[in-house]
Amino acid sequence: GLTYIYDNFPFMETLSFLLKGDGNCAEVQYRFLGLLSIPEMAMVAFVILASSCIYIAFRQPKEA
């Protein structure tokens, strides 16, 4: 844990260790229906939302 690192290593070495990434955040831990990861689902939702907003902004109003 972090307390162990603070207690057993010099400050600069601790800082260097904490600022280096190890890549474990890039590991995909969940896939929706085995297809999309959470970032991919967010991208799909954003594209749908942005497309809807653009459609609404540029559609022609209906004449009554």
C-alpha cells in the first residue's frame, strides 16, 4: 500500500514510483454483452446524443 511505500522508500523514489504508470488501468475488466467496453459504450452514447442534437438544430420547422 501507499503507507508501506512512504515508510520504506526515500521521498524522490516514492514520487517517481507514484508518477509512473504501470498500465493496469488499460486492462478491460467489463464488456457489455461481450461486445463493448465502458469507454466504447460512452463513445456510442455520445455519438447518438451529438447526432440527435445536430438533427434537432438543423431540421426545418413544420408549417402549420
